[in-house]
Amino acid sequence: MDREQFLREAFSRNLGLLSEDDQQRLLEARVAVAGAGGVGGLHLLTLARLGVGKFNIADFDTFDTVNINRQYGAFVSTLERHKGEVLQGMVRDINPYADIRLFPDGVSLENLDTFLDDVDVYVDGIDFFEIDIRRAIFNRCREMGIYALTAAPLGFGATLQVFAPNGMSFDDYFAIRDGMDQNEKVAAFAAGLAPHPYHLKYLDLSKVSLAKKRGPALALAITQATTLIATEVVKILTVKGTVRPVPAYLQIDLLRNKYTQGYLWLGGRNPIQALKRWIILKKVRAAS
């Protein structure tokens, strides 16, 4: 089967919900994903099945046994294998004609511009606790005119934040600035991700370790995060639907039957957000 016939047949069941023009836009688009583990891995596979034809994949890590509960490239057969290489193979198993640029050492300040070169949308799959490189990527996306998306799996739900090139910046939304220590950054990031921390009602905080950069996560929350991300990528690339950039946000918690489409007036400078950051910071420092 030649390339044109394969692509036509492989993504034919998308048609009717996506137009042929929409499908062609996806095939021609390049999406960069930093992190090929939990959310990042499923983002890649879902976008590949939607027909996105070009990817930049960055990750430096290998799969471990503790990844099996939630990371979609983690199998007994892939333990100790490089996450980016595994996901590259899985994407090519979906679409052998996918154009993939692999960054096996992850994203750094040194290769950031190369990683974002010719990219239409950036999708965040970096570990929650890695604030500095995440901040650098989001700020560089803004400078380069690239939409940047993040969705956090939290408890039995997920959150969504979309950063438009001409909208509120990452620093302004999360109230993160130079000179803050790591605990302050973590508190600010957590408060901005989940303006309504629904999951705290049932989260066992004794299972969270800031020192080890470890916390509980469920596969079902990652699937929700990917659904939110993939839908926004389609909306951006095909100009369908309404994109709501920050300070708008979306939160879901299916255990508590919560769904919120909110708007953080002033972003991180919102007085209520400042109070939330202070409360979270107290908890973070006590845990540290």
C-alpha cells in the first residue's frame, strides 16, 4: 500500500467529525511534545491516531517498573528502554509515514530553539516538579508565536490551561518570577493548575514526596488530560470551536462529579490566588 492510500484509509473514520481539509491540516502540522512518559506518551499516541503527521519528541529518561500503572509506553518489554525511542516506535506503528524528530537528551536551554523549530503547537508532558525548564519552554513559545498547552492529571480528574502567543504569559498566570526558590515555584504552579483543588478532599498527602519529586497518579486521569489536550490541538490547527486561553481554565474531577470552566481574573495577581499560594507554600515547606 502506498503512502497516499495508507493515509487515506488509516484516518478515514475521522471524517464526518473532521472534514477532509481538517484532516489534511493535521497531517501537515508539527506538534512538539516534551516528556514521553505519562501524559506526554498518551498525548503522542492520541494525536498520531487523529492524524497529526509531524512530531518533535523530547525525553531523556527510561521506563521503570513504577511507570507501569499510568505510562502508556511502559510495559514489561520496554523496561529500561528510552521513553522517547519507545514512543517514536509506537507512533510509527500507527503511522509509518510520520515525520519524527527525536531529542533523546530532553529539552535544555541549549537546544530549545531547535526543539521548537517549525512547530505549530507545543504540548507539555514534563514532570510536575520540573518548573524551570517548563517556564523556559512556555516563555519561548510565546516569543516564537506558538500556542503552548498543559493539562495536569489530578486525582480522578484533570485540568487544562492554554497559553496563546498574544494572551497572558506563563509567568503572569502562575505568578512565577526570577528569584523564587523551588518551594515557592511549586506552590505557585500548583495553585495556578488547580484553582479548585478538588482532589485534596481525598488525596493522602503522606504519599507525596517533594524531595523525591513523587506523587500519586492514575491512568484514568491521564486519559482525561489527553482528551482535553488533543481536543484543543485539533481546535487550534483546524480553527474549529472556541479556544479559551488563560486566564481561562478548565477543571474536571469525576470522583466528585465536578466540572468547572473558570476565569482567573488577573491571573496570578488575583488576591484569592495569592492566598492559595501562601497556604500551599506552608504545606510544601512543612512537608520539606
